[in-house]
Amino acid sequence: MNNHEPLIHIAKRDGMVWWRAWLVRLAAAIAALLVCALFIYGLTKLNPVKVYAAMWQGAFGSARRSWITVRDATILLCIGVGLAPAFMMRFWNVGAEGQVLMGGCATAAVLIYAGRALSTPMLLLIGGAASIAAGVLWGVIPAIFKARWNTNETLFTLMMNYIAIQITCFLVAKWENPKGSNSVGIINQQTQAGWFPAIFGQQYMMNVIIVLALTVGMYLYLKYTKHGYEISVVGESENTARYAGISVKRVIIRTMALSGAVCGLSGFVAVAGASHTISTSTAGGRGFTAIIVAWMAKFNTFVMILIAFLLVFLEKGAIQIASQFKLNDYASEVVTGIILFFLLGSEFFIQYTVHFRSHGHKKEVQA
């Protein structure tokens, strides 16, 4: 063996069968729980099983908690679905936070200015269309600059977030109710005009229906349509796409319009179907968390359902154990961080193999 061969050699796998990949993820989840158990016991001397039970109670301990978990998971899932086409195209859209806010602002404007003049179905129809238009605008602007002048989409979309935040601040000050509260308050609280109606007695059932329809539609779009194929080709190689006669500029703009539209629609779901108000916390950092959802799911929108619920479960569970066991927020966030670290790390072993140099032969470490 060549003495100059590196001690560790990393090689990309040709592929891993789906069941083995999920076994790797399951092993990572079990390892994460064990490490968290050691951390919890070492820091607090608490029984880790009771802590995990408290996390479950925090997310699903009652019907109300369960539906709040479902509500938050659907909004996160909606944003992840919106990011999927852009990321598959290797357009790093980190501007979902701004696209959600702009969609939410557009929805709030419709509910505030037309709440007394139109029926709820019309308000929802116009509010949804307005949120889509606002999201499309916020997605297409960086796409045009990328397509025409090859600007850095990561920085551009990130800066668009800050513009959206300032626009939201301006509108909150304009719409504040009551005056001087620096808050919009609950929009149409008395009439509930423009609010999602309860379906089968459940307040958030319409959220679930809309987001699941988007999830299925995006999966079919990316996997079985010509546009989805073009997105995949552009993501693999723009030169190959051009050689195949695909207009890369058109694909970039079209795909970011779609991505922005779905992210904007998630603002509609958040305002009309959840909080019924607008503020800079309407997106709540979900635009960045959704990046984890899309990336871990490898842009498969059905897998995103599991990832979104897992992340929301961890968030609700962390809040519960912080309050129930008098742990500070940092300790509970460490538990969440450990679990995410192991889950994200498992993707490395799914995608790559690691070889160690040894005397006379290579030893391969299989995940």
C-alpha cells in the first residue's frame, strides 16, 4: 500500500436501498435517545423515561395539545413543500421566512380592509390569491437576478427576509389595534370573517386538508411532470440542461415562482387558519427550520410529513420538560440539538462510505 495514502478516505455511495437507509436513521434515533438519557441523568439526576414521557405529554397530552401540534406541523410542512422545488434545482432559497411574512401580510390586508364587505368564502378566496401573489413576487425577484446576472441567491433571498420584516413592522404599526399597543390584535375577532371554518368540529382541519393537498400535488409535480424533470436536470447540471434544449433561465424563474407561491400560501394558512393576526413572529423561524425538513427528506414531500411532525414534537416536548422539571431553556434545547445532530449525521453515512487505512488492506466502515 502507498504510504502516502490518507488515513481516512471518504467515498460517495452509488446508492443505498431504502429499507437500509431507514434502518440507519432508526439506529441514529435510538443512539440520540441514549445520549440524551445520559445527558439528562448526568445533569439533573432525573429519570430519562419520565422526561421522554413529559415530552410526549407536551405534544400529545390532550386533544387540544395534539391539534396545536398538528397545526404547527402543517405550517412547517407547507413551507418545506415550498422549498422542495427550489432546492431540487440547487437554488438555495433561504428566503422562505420573508415569503411567509409577505403572504401573511397580504392575507391580513384582505381580512382587515374587506372583512366587513365580503363573505368568508370570498375573503378566503381573495386572501389565498393575494398571499400567493405576494409569495410569487418575493420569490421571482431573486430568481430574475440569478437568471440574468448570476447573483448569489443565498445572500439575495436572505436580504429579502429583512425587507419583508421591515414591511411587516410598518404594517403592524399602521394596523395596530388598539392604538399604542404595537400589535394588530386578533383580526375580525367578533365576526371571525375570513377565518378558516371548522370542519367535522375541528378548528384546524382545513389547515390539514390544504397542506396535504399541496404535499400530494408537489410530489406528483416533481416526480411525474415535464417541469419536474426539467427542475431535476437543471439541478444536476445547467450545462446538460442547455444541451438538452432546456431554457435554464425560464426554469429558474418558473420554479422560484412556484416555491414563493407555496411559501406565501403558508402565510395565508398561518394568518387565516391559525393565529388570525400578523406580526414579525408569524413565520417564527419556520422558514429556516423548513430547510432541515426539505433537506432531510431529500425533497420527498411525503417524508417531509414525518420530519415536520418530529421537529414540532421536539419543540413542544422541550417546552414541556423545561416547565415541568424546572429546566432552563438551554438544557431542553440541548436535548433537541442532540437528536437533530444524530439524525442529520445519519444522512452522511447513507450518502458516503468511510475507509480507514490499515496494514495491507482497507477496512471499510459500513453504516
